[in-house]
Amino acid sequence: MGYSTAEQSSLLQVAYASIAAGLQTGKPLSVNTAGYPAPLTENRASFVTLTQDGLLRGCIGSLEACRALVEDVARNAFAAAFRDPRFPPLQQQEFDALDIHVSVLGTPEPVACASERELLDSLRPGIDGLILQDQERRGTFLPSVWETLPQPEDFLNHLKVKAGLPAGYWSESMRVWRYTTESFSAPARLAAGNPDPDLSAG
């Protein structure tokens, strides 16, 4: 990946504008991809995370690259603000207090593991995002989650619970993928214009 500062700023502006559109119209920003450089119009998967005073306020994303990156960021920013079932819809008075974080996902790679111990030993704390799936149950943690769950055992157990599985669960039918992200963020009031992103590649 490796997005330029200008490209990162553009994605943060799109996220901001989509939340603003949601507050005004109840719909995400409609993006014209013709106005963006090629790296931002490639099909990529992204997550948008919103925080307020360091606390999570919403996080929604895509695991599969099925639309242009700028469109994906616009949709996920709107959904993080208004559709995350863990939080009430964002209110206007909260908007300027937000920090907006955009994470662009690399291509997930399957992790071959015959046991939970083998999986734990293969994890790279602070680097790996993880997708875990068993039958219809699926969950993911971005690499940023390592900041609050730095131990591989805790990281994996909490991910199982997020996917709707018991913390101690293991099955031969379980499938696991790892991915990395390129992440950057800015306070909403700066993302509205031309921010100097806080770069935190992961």
C-alpha cells in the first residue's frame, strides 16, 4: 500500500463528509470516483473507527474488497457513526469531538494451524489483524486491538467471543486469516479540511 499524505487526507475528508451528510440527510456521501487518484479508486476493504476522548464511539468495516476505496470509506464512516448496534446514532453535538481513524486492509492470508497453540505461536502482536470463522459465525479484530489486548491468548479469546463462540472454543472446522492494515487518523475538526494525519501504520 503506502498512501501519500495527500491521499490519506483525502480519505479522512471523505469519512468526515460522509458523517456530515448522514447528519444532514440520513444517507452516506455519494462519491464521484472520477475526482480521485488511481490508488483511491482501486477496490479495497477498509474500516472506519470513531473515538471520543480515547473511547470507542463506533467501528464498522469491510473484510472483502468489493468497491472503490473512497466509496468503501464513505459507507463505513456513515455506518460507524449511525449503524453500529453497540452505540446510539451520532448526534450533531458529538461530531467535532470525534477522532476519525481509517484503516485500509491488506489482502487476508489463510493461517494454517492444527491447534490453538500453533495459532497463538504464529501471531504477531501489534501487526496482525485476524479473521476467525467457524460455520456461520465470524469475527475480526484490527491490529489496533492489540493496544488493549496485548497478550495473544486474550486477543484470540476475545475474538472468539466477538464471533459468538466460547472463549475456550476450538474446532477442526475453524478457519483463520491474517491481514495487515495501513492506518491513519485525525480529529474531525481537522479531517474536515486538510489535516496533517497522525500516521500509525499497522
